[in-house]
Amino acid sequence: NEATTIINGKNNFKILLMKEKSITSDNFIIAHSLAHYFLHADQEIPMKFLRGFLNKKINNEAHIFAYFLLMPDKEFNEKLIEYKENYKESYKIMLAGYFNLYMENIEQRLKLKY
């Protein structure tokens, strides 16, 4: 686990990062943890005990939330057009730098665009 989200009730939670990572990594981990809080906190499912399909589904939802939180549609689309025009094949690298995320995050976000 890279982070633990401790929920003590509505509007009372903490996100604990387990290891020192880069800002790039921390950005996504925090957004992903916030997603679990906003999307799943009321389900009373202990996150660390989830297994199989339900865990995959819940994590997928948290990933999508994090992608849109960190790369909002309007800004993402504007930068996508700008970087495709100006940087051709390097546009994904430019997007990753602009949003301070990993290339993998950009590639996943691009899949959600269409």
C-alpha cells in the first residue's frame, strides 16, 4: 500500500502516505485516496479487505476520479490540442510534464477522453 485513508466520519479523514515518493507519485496517490473517500466511504467496506472483482471495480472508479480531478476536461483538451500541434509525437511527454503525472496516467486519461 502506498497510502492509507483513515475515515473518522463525515469531513473527518486523513491520508497517510506510506513511503517517500516523488511529487508526481504523491499527486496521483492523494487524488486516488480522495476518490475512495468521496465515492466509497459510505459503503462501510474495509478497503484493505477487498478482494477480486469488487476491489478491481472500486479501484477503477477511484482511478477515473483521480484522472479527472488532476486533469479536468477543459484544461486537458486545450493542452492536448496545443501539444499535438506543437510537439507532434512528444505530446504525451509534454502533457505528463504539464500535469506533473506519469506517462501511464496520461495514457489512461486519453482512453477516457473518447
